[in-house]
Amino acid sequence: MKLKESLLSRRQLITGFITGGLAWLAAYTIYPVAGFLFHKKKIPLPRAVTMSRAEVDMLAPNSAVYFKYGRLPGVLLKTDTGQLRAFSAKCTHLDCIVQYKPDTKQFYCACHEGYFNDTGINTAGPPPRPLDVFELKEEGDKLVLSFQEHNGKTA
Ligand code: FES
């Protein structure tokens, strides 16, 4: 049995699919962009984090270990001579995570070939300023790391 008149014409059906697809694509694209542009609430950083001194002592010279400082990734470096330095692990160009390269004693950002020396100074590539630096303090058997946001920025 064949219907004399279809409830939906072929044209209406195709138009509906296209309109629905475009609406879905617009929502899929606009929602994350709007979330990024209008997201104002920033989770505050902790006042300090601690690491056990025993954990730090086990760290080999000329190596680095990563830690979390709230929403911020940090990296603790133990130099050849046993000196400790801590930096934000976020590259100052576009926030990629830097890696410590023991062979060259540099921090390397793979995103755009950025380099920082072992004191956190930007030495090559697009990073515009040094890595942000953490303050280190020993309290008993703990190493206390604290951070002032944007402490390495010149502006
Ligand atoms: S994000 Fe590190 S060099 Fe671009």
C-alpha cells in the first residue's frame, strides 16, 4: 500500500537533517569557546606545599621531580652540587609543560622548541621570560615550597 501524500517531503527531510546538523555543530563549537572566554573564576593557589626531606634527599643530583601546587605544575631541580631550585613547570610562552634535560642541564619545551637554563632563565626559542620561581624553605624534616603568582613577569 502506498501513501498518496507523504507527511514529510524529501526536501523537508533533507532540510531538517542539515539544519539539525548545523545546530549541533554550532553548539559543539560555541559552548567550549564561550566557556573559555567567559570563565572568570580562578581557583586560588595554596599558600604552600610541603615535600618530605627524605623524599628530596633520595632525588639524584642533576635530576628533577614534578609536583602539584594546586592547579599549577611545579618542578623541583636538584643540581649537580645538590642545590635545590623549584620552578613553575609551565612554559612562559603558551603554558606547555617543560621537561628537564640532564644531558644539557636545560629545561626544554617541546611545543615550540623553547629552552630555559637550570636557573630558569629563557635562553632560546619563543618563551618571553624566565620560568616562575618557587621559594624554598626547610622546616624540620619538610621542604616548604611557596609561590607568588606571576613572580617572574616583568609587567
Ligand atoms: S609553549 Fe613553550 S615554547 Fe611555546
